[in-house]
Amino acid sequence: MLMATTNDQWQDQRMQRWCQTLVECGWKVNWVGVDRKRPVPLKSTESIRYDRLRVIPLGGPVFYSIFNIRLFLKAMALPADAFLAVDADTLPALRLASLIRRKPLWFDAHEWFTETPELLHRPFIRNCWRLIIRIFLRGKIHCFTVGHELALRLEQNWGHPFIVLRNMPSNKGLDHDGTDTEFNKPNINLNPIIPGLEGPYLLYQGALNIGRGLESLIEAAALGLPYPLVIAGSGDLQSPLMERIHRYNLSNKVLLLGAQEPEQLRIITSHAFLGFNLLETQSLNYYYSLANKFFDYVQAGVPQVCINFPEYRYYMELYRVGSLIENTEPSVIAQCCHHIVNHKETYKNMQDNCRQAAGLWNWKQESSILQNNLRQLRSTLPKNV
């Protein structure tokens, strides 16, 4: 299987889990990504090979054009019995290669690409991507996405049925019945990871991009959050957020850690008092999203403050693993956090609900969908796959 992404491979836990399941099902994987000049802890093995293309520049139309040309050439040259395009920005190259080589193509849409915040006020670029998707998402393609709401909208807009493969984490540390080996949270000295931090903290983990309520979180810290705010991630807003932290004189109240390796991020998450999953309403991609951090917090036993969008509301009705808020106003965020801190029994109930939900909302359960599809695909291929 040859698969391709344009993001940081070592931070893409969804596709790492894809790789894990592919290998468990007997496949060899060649994952082509982009060399973004960052330390990369992922090393190739006999089963998974990581290729990183060096492309200059690292963004904009020239980047996507060069990347797809080079990806197409690789896809034509490397052995592959099937292709997996991840999001619309890898679709042109792998669709062409799949047609020419007469190999199956799978498509995993992490997001509603043309409805992302970055494209909302760029109508020309947005229409270009719509045209690209319309041209290349044709024919027999096996399509996946992260949630039911998004699957419905993508099918309506792109004309293909989408299989839901939710972005659930591995249930490391959980027993078969979902008991609380993961939730005991062993004593780990967090000082090497979060220097100078003492006591409980609130956590945002994920990409630092527009539309994710990050500016509101910092303003909420300026109003007064009950505990320090830790932000673990990287992205376009990293420098503006640092400037905002200094402007509000919040260096002791807001800690910006940058990108973290998955195992280290798991430790940071599991020791947080509360997690944040905040999105703004301008983007339909965000409104219908089902972010992996929602399940990451649950798996770590950490209640969360979550925006009241359709998918999150549905899962909160199944297990109340946090509190829903209607918007990302700083005062609303701060008030919700103080309410949770002051109601210890409610917080304990949320933790218990995380424990129960974690036994169901994990990759071991979810990947059975992918395994069934892989078995069907393999049955149509030569026996030497």
C-alpha cells in the first residue's frame, strides 16, 4: 500500500494507526510525506517505509503542484498493489497513478477540505480546490472520513458514499473490560516536560490554527482561569499566540510547549485536570467535525470543555465526559472551568464516564471496520500482496 500525506508524519496519529492496522492485516506500507525540516522520530522498518519529499516552498500553489508531480512519479515507480490518498491535496497524483496502473484507490478525508477556515475568505483558491476534487474524485474509490455528520455532507457535495472511521486512540493500559489501569496516572515528574509547572493544569492539545478558540483561551486566562493553561502543539498561530501571551503578561499562567512526540503528549494529557476542544462556528468543516482530541481526552480519563456542535453533543448524550459550551467567549470559558472546579462530585462523575467510554471509544474497537474493508480488498488482489 502506498499512502501519502502533506502534514507531519510523526504528528499524524490517525495515519500511524492506519499503518499499524495495515501491517497487522499483512500489508507492507510505503508512506510518502513532506520533509518539513523538523526532528522526526519515525524510523522505517521492514513493514513500514517512510519517504519524505523535500519541496520548496512549503506552502501555496507552487508547493502543491510540485508535491503532486513528485508524488505521481514516485507512485509510478514504486511497487504498490493499492493507493491511499489522504485529503484532497494528495488526490490528483494518486488518482492518476491508480488509473494508469489499474490499482485500487482509497481516499481518507480528514476534513471538509473546501470548508476549512484557511479557505473561507479566499474564493478563488477555494473554487480551484472544488474543481480539483470534482475532477479527481471520480470512478470507483473507497472513501473514508472521521464522523457521521461529515460523511453525510461529503457524500452530498462530492457524490461518493463515505465510510466512517472515527479518529479514536489506542487503548493502551486498558484491560479488556475497560477497567482503570490507564486512569491510575502513575507519578511522573512533569518538570522535564513542562518546566516550572506545579499542581493541576488545563490543557489544549492539537494544531495551533485559526478557528480553534486559542485566542479566546488566552483571553480567558487573562480574565482568570482556576489553573495554569498548557498549550501543546504547533501551527500557524504559534508566533501570534506567543505575542499575545507576552502582551497580557501571562508567562506564568500560559505555557506554550510546541509540538510533542505522541508518547510524551499522552503523558501530558493524562495528567491534565481539564482538556479543551473549542472550535468556532464560521467553518462548516469545524461545525461538522469530530476531532481526535475529543477521544484522546476520554482515553486519558480527562474531562473536557467542549463546543456544543452536533457530533460532540451526540457523544456527550451517550456519556457525559465533560461540559458543553455554546460559544468561545472568554468569559464563558472561564465560568465553565470555575464551575467544574467548584463541583467536585460532578467532576468525579465525568471521570467515571471517561473510564466507561474509553472501553468502547478506542482504535481496537474502531479498526474492525478498516480490517473488514482490507480483507475485501485483499481478496481481489494477487496472493503475493
